[in-house]
Amino acid sequence: MKKHVLVVEDDAHIRLGLCDALRSEGYEVTDCSAGSEVLSMFKQRKPDIVVLDIMLPGKSGYDLCREIRATKSRVPILMLSAKSQEVDKVVGLELGADDYVTKPFSLRELLARVQALLRRADFAMEPAGEVPDSLSFGKVRIESKALRGTRGKEKFELTPRELKVLAMLHRENGNAVSRDRILNEVWGVEYYGTTRTLDQLVVKLRQKIEDEPAEPKHLLTVHGLGYRLDV
């Protein structure tokens, strides 16, 4: 079944280009130019993702993002804006947007971001795995219920999220796991921050489980995708 994209953009030239590009990639597309029409259209069409401009006649993209989230919908929202200040991006993300693209942008980048958000939403539908009572790999032994572990003779403590990330990667048995999937399973689909949070957690984990954190042998980066745990 085709994924359905709702494009909200008042600039006719940009809106036409977006819709044409999305349709050429196989998406079903509904477009809208006025903020006052978006919420009713959203409820009626039930899109899989919303591409939402911030500067709109009637209502701003910020207002619409807030209203969409008020319906309890977790549909991905990709915001578009000519504003490039960090504070503008933060406001959008805090209101519930999943990603933010600044104009001018390339259609290739936007299509890639749409695809990534839809993939992440699909991963969020997968059931989360259970954390086993214990984990072990190399010299590392972890007691899950106690949130503590050892690396040889060295002892360390774990946070619940650090444990969940390790357990998920351990369950995948050496397979690469995307950042989006880890974020959705560990932080939850309601999380709207960036992957930097996960990357920082991985840095801290390596300091605990690796003999040489700068040259890890277990918790490895898979460039362009995410991480894997070599056990």
C-alpha cells in the first residue's frame, strides 16, 4: 500500500515541486496551502506523514504541529522553513516535530528525510524485546536487575537506558541496528530529539564495557546506519 503524504505549503512553486517529486517516488500525495484547512484535512485523509511549512496564511506551522499532537496522533511531522536560527528549530521539535529542513533545500535530501521518518515510524510498530536477567560478551558480565556489571575485575553501574540499548544490540547478535530503531525501542516513539542523544550514550557505554573506548571491539559504529554489538 502506498504511503500517504500531506504537503502543507503556501508557495505554489515549492508545493508543486514537492508533490511531483513525492508522486514520482510512489507516494500518494494530498496538498494544502492554507493553515486553516489543515486540521480537518488531516483528520479526514489520515496521512502517514506531514510535510509542514511554518509560515502559512491562517495558522502557522507551529500552531498546526501543536494541534496535530493534541489529537494524540504520532504521525511523523517534517517541518519546512526559511528560518535557520537554532531557536526556531528547537521550538518546532519541542512542539512535536520529528525533523526540520531549512529552505532552500534539495529534493533529494527532503525525500531521504521523508523515507527515514516513515521507516522509523514502521520500526516503532515492532514489539519491544525483553531485557534478559543477565548479559555476557567478551570480559563483560551484566546483572540486569541490579543495573551493574563487570569488565574483568572492573565494576561499573548502568542506567536503565544503557542497559536497554545493550540488551537490544545483544539480542540482534552482531547485526547492524539503525539509530532510528534504537531510539524508537529505547526512548519510545514519542521521543522527538536527535540521534545525538544516542551517540552520547554510546560514548559513555564504551567507557564502561571497552578496554580501549577509543578503539572499541564490541560496541561498533556502522557508518551511515547505527550500531552493532560484536559478542
